[in-house]
Amino acid sequence: MGDGRVTVGLLVRLIAWCTGSRAAAVLGAAVFALSPDVVYLQATAMTEPLLMVLTVGAVWALVRALQDPAPGRVRLAGWLMASGW
């Protein structure tokens, strides 16, 4: 269940940064978290929740790296994406 909380937290940060709206971020994360497919995947012992958190984390890191292309940020995005696959 911890993966879901991390994914939702990253989605809130990502959507808030992209839109500038905290309400849109909370609404977007709530739509994700309350999706029946996501609820099902969180309740079963599979690796999909880990894939979701690594993918959302990679997108978040990539967006941050595009904003400020420090080598560490680009490397973090690459490592998160590679870890998910």
C-alpha cells in the first residue's frame, strides 16, 4: 500500500508543478487513486504498484530535469525509468 501513497504524492507534485493549481493536482491524484483498476492492483500482491511509482517518479524527475538540466536530475530520471522496466 505504500507504493500507492508515494505514487499519489508524486502525482500531486507533478500536476501542481505543471498546472500551477493545487486543486487540479488533488483532483487528478484522487481520480488516479480512486480508479477501480488502481485499487485492485494495490490490493493484490503484484509488481504493478512498484512499476507505477517508478514510472511516475521518472516522469517527475524528467520534468524537473527539463526545467533545470543538472546532470544529477537527468541521471535520476534515467535510473528511475530503467528500474521500472
